[in-house]
Amino acid sequence: MAIVDLLMPKMGESIMEATILKWNKRPGDFIQQDESLLEIATDKVDSEVPSTAAGVLKEILFPENAIVPVGSVIARIDSEVSVSTTPNGQPPTTSEETPSVAVHRSSFEKEPATGHRTWIFGEPPAANREPSTIFGNEESEKAIVKPTSPANMGSVVQNLHEPPANENGNRFYSPLVLNIAKNEGIPLAELEKIRGSGNEGRVTKKDILSFVSDRKGENGFHSHPSVTEPAYAYTNESSKTFPNEKTLQTESIPANISGNVEIQEMDRMRKLIAEHMVRSKQTSPHVTSFSEADVTNLVSWREKEKIEFEKREGTKLTLTPLFIEAVIKCIKKYPLINSSLQGDKIIIRKDINIGMATALPSGSLIVPVIKNADNYNRVGLARQVNTLAYNARNNKLKPEDIREGTFTLTNVGVFGSLMGTPIINQPQVAILAVGAIKKRPVVIETEQGDAIGIRHMMYLSMSYDHRIIDGSLGASFLAAVAKELEAFQG
């Protein structure tokens, strides 16, 4: 028997865990290589995980809604079983030859051949079924940190722990949406009526928050009991627990809060973003340098060319690809900016992969990456920028779209900010922020002497890791970017 371990894939440099949304196969099912095995979600993106081998799915080691560290084994596949070895060339089905397929749902069972603990799916007898409970032996029951839900929340809210189905039996809700529904007391019948704007009509965070807002507008504000999102710690033979168990527990509300307030519990995405930001500040001693650039030539050229550019190339011309062009030129002059630190080793990246921070409709931020950005001309960069921004805002990014960034550009000016002090996107060592472009009277040096003119001015700020980049290098790089932008000739 050749058993292939399927690992939780790495979805991005700063992403350390993912939530299993849905298993598309069950133990005993045959699966082809590269066929979708499960759907996962991180604080950045939802994605399907393909099988790395063809064969029979022997074990599923984590249930749906489990939060799993990157690199953990999540399933095992018997790759020696193929279609050609089965009768009439049909995929193998559940039989006595697939002993790991058990009858009861959510039970742990030890496979005699391997000694691994297996998450097994099936349907338990109705008399034994309880909502929001994991069935199994005594050891598996101890492996669960149960939610501190109020007893009077009712079975309808409790049943939201399981992904509900619509009238066709296949509508799926993410753990984040279910948690919001629990906290707001939205019953399943109402949840199914919400029109989803996500992939395949999936209800997104924005959809349910909009529904909650409309609901409160009609009925007035009603406070609901706070429900702690369940955090599970699943054990194997060595009783391993996951490091995220504690961090995802909802802290109790301080008793000293008073007055006219509204208390909102952080959703899982916001908790993870907060954790990543704190980790970056704890990892890298941040230094931020500032500069100013006269981008009048750049702005004037774009205004003159953008309509013809779109007609000719079929894509819009924004300022972002022009900024990226300048960054690429300066990275080639100062390659240490395009590096990372591993222990006491400085890793200088030869590939220039530019991350572009993109705001999502939900209010969160994601950083899709233009791989080998220095290989693109201006038209190619414009197409890459527009495609990635569109996919980000429409929940169509793939895991590879947010991986392997080496330097990040964020445009805080789109929100009206003149400048910012951005936080480094680990494990990178620098991030550049460009501010709002404003017309201002400035002194211009001419052959006839100094003059005052109205110019398009923009502040630039760059945060960098002082472990690797000293102030002289950081300031020199930033000044070089400003000079590139000022010298723009089209």
C-alpha cells in the first residue's frame, strides 16, 4: 500500500493556518490527481485544494470548520488503487477492502494498518445525534474545547455550527458567516433567503452584514447574547494540540464598560489580521522614512494618454503601474531592499515580485502579487494590476496570486491620506506607501531663477526592517523612487 500524505498548503508568506470549509470527497471515494478535494479559507482568500495523487481517499484527519496549521497532514490517499485495477474500469466504491470507511459521523477510529487516527464520515443513528457535538470515544470528546454558548440560544442557532443546505441540498456557508448569524440570532430560514454575491452565489461577510444592517434599521437595535466561536484542538497519537487554539478564543467582555456603547466581537478575519500586524511589529524593528515628489509630468502624461491607451490596449491606465515601474528600477539599484531574513542569513531575492495592497468591499485588505514584475512592459503591468485588483474585489484570487511577494506597494492616497506609516508584510523587509496627489504652490528652479508654480505633489513613505536596512539605505532608495517619478517623460 502506497500512502500519500496531503498537506495543508501555504497560502501566503504571513498565513500560518487555514479553515477547512468543505470536503468534496469522503473516505473510500476515488479521486483523480489535481481533482478538487476540499475547500479552505484564510483571512486572505478562499480556495480549492487539489489532490496531489490519484487513488482512494483513505483518511480525513480534520473535519469541516477545523482550523489547521500550514504544513499539517490533512488527508491520506492510497495511490496504488487506480481505475484500471477495479472491475470494469470503474472507480472503487466503499467495500470490505476499504476498512477506514466507518458508519458513524464525526468519530475517531484507529486504522489497524497504519495506527493513524482517522476522521470518519457517515450518518449516526438519529437517537444518538446532537447538534453542535462531535461524536466519538471518550478520548476524542476530551479533545474538544466546547463553545460557551448560552443555554437559551436554541437549537436553531446551535445548528448553525453545521453548514446548512438550501432546497437543493448544496448551499454552503463559511464559518465566518455562520458565526455572524449566531451572534445576530439569524435563523437558518432567514439565512437561506440572503442573496449571495460571492463565488457561485455564496453568502459573503459583506452580504450578511448588509442584511443585519437592514434588519436593525427596520426593527431597531436588539442586543443578542455573545456567543463564543468554538475552537477545536484535535489530537493524534501524540496528543498534539495546535498553537492557534488559544489565540482564537473570544475574550470575555470587561465588566467595567458602561454608558451608551455597542460592543462588536471581532470576526475571525479581523483577529487574524490583528495577529499578523502585531507579529510583524514584534518581528521587525520598523523605521519609516518620508520623501516628497513632484509628479506633475506623470499626472499630465496619464491624463493625456489614458483614453487612447484604453482604446488601444483594452485595459485602463492607472497610476499604479507607473509607480511600480519606478520601484522596479530602484530595486535593481538597491537589491538589498528586495530581501528577507532567515535567522542570521540575509536572503536577497533575484525575482522582483511586487505586492499591491488592494482594499476589499468588506473593508479588509489583501495583497495580490505581480510575479517577475520586471519582465513586464508598461502595458503588461497595467493589465496585471487591473486583473489582480478585479479578482481581489470579486473573490476570484487563487492561492498563488498572493504568494512569494518580495516588496509591497500600498496607495494610501486613494482614501485621501497624505502619507502613512505602513506595517511590513512579513517576511519582506520594506513596504512603500504613496499618498494623495495634491496641487500646491511650490518653488521651481528655472534658468531665469526661482519661480512659484502650481504643481502636483505627492508624499512617499517607506517602512523598513532596521535589522537589515539602515537609515542611509532606506532613505537613498526612497529618494531614488522620488527622483524616478519626477523624471518621468512618458
